[in-house]
Amino acid sequence: GAVVSQHPSWVICKSGTSVKIECRSLDFQATTMFWYRQFPKQSLMLMATSNEGSKATYEQGVEKDKFLINHASLTLSTLTVTSAHPEDSSFYICSAQRTPNTEAFFGQGTRLTVV
Amino acid sequence: AQSVTQPDIHITVSEGASLELRCNYSYGATPYLFWYVQSPGQGLQLLLKYFSGDTLVQGIKGFEAEFKRSQSSFNLRKPSVHWSDAAEYFCAVVPTDSWGKFQFGAGTQVVVTP
């Protein structure tokens, strides 16, 4: 199989604090991971592409200093929302692929609520 | 510009009735095509996907989809819906030269009535 796991499944944090979300490929090594965001009652939008060992590539309009992405190993990518604000409250979901030009698989998502 | 369109934001269907969800795409070359379902507060579950070959694709939970190149469509169908099919359905595409980068449609909310 191709299992991708995110942790935590949900998190509540205070405004101004930072929160880290992990995305792990459990049974395969992922050279590339992707991060998406889904605002309430909206579709999913790609935020950034993360390649192991290199800097992430952010989509237009996504603040790279606010959404720090690290892909330090072939099985783990992290998304850190820095100085979170209520408008960052969203559902964040990652996907992972073994190699470029292969199918990507989604994690179960993380619901972030900033109060 | 590349786009994925789900024309129906909301569909209400009676339990036992048939369901069809529409999806149209606009891409230079035919992309890979997917349908996902999302229950409230949950992640995405893959229903089916189309890469090539037979244009009628069978998926899980009794769903099927038909790829029509001439119409740039990939509509999802189920002959008889169950109350548990109430959810949000997303059509998604991946360009064949950019594997992994999904572009999602806006979604269709399906409500099932008794």
C-alpha cells in the first residue's frame, strides 16, 4: 500500500503561537510531498511542493515566511504555521509521492483552529 | 487557463435514486482524472481514477465514472444512492507532466433524503 499519515489530526492554538503539522509516508519513501489548504466550505488549494533535501516551492500568494515547510527525510515533511491568526484556521492536508511522475497519496488531514 | 469545473454546488437526491455529478476540465492535454469524497470533518477518500484505457471506470462504493474526451468531462455516477453517500465530492485533475500537483474542482455537496 501507500499510506500517508498526518499528525495531529486536529489542533487548537492561541493566536500568535506557532504550530507544527507532520506528514509521514509510512510504507514508502517520498521524494516529494505536497501541502494543501482547505478553508471551510471551500475546495483544496495547493500551497507548496516540498522536495526532500531542498527548499519548498510555494504557490503564488502563499507566504513562505508564515508557512515554513521542511522535508528533512524521505518519510517526513513538516508544515509550521508561524504566528498563527484566526484566519489561518483551516484544514491542511498533505500528499506524498515516491518519485516524480508517480501517483501521489493523501494524508487524512489536520484541522487547525486558531483562537 | 487550466481549470476544473464542477457546475453543481449542491445536489439533493432521494435514497435509492440515481446520482450523477458533473466534472469538466480545461487542459492542453488530457490530464489524469480523479474523484474523491470527503465526509464532514474527514479527509479525502479516493473513489476512482482514470489514467488511460477503458473510458468507463469502476470505483469503490458502487461508483463509476465515464471519461469523454470530446466533452472534456469525467462525470461520476451511482445507480442507487444510500444515506451514507451524503458527503462532499471533489473532482480533481493532475497534469500528465506534473504528477502530484492536484487541481481540485469546487466540490459538490450531496444531500440524501429519505
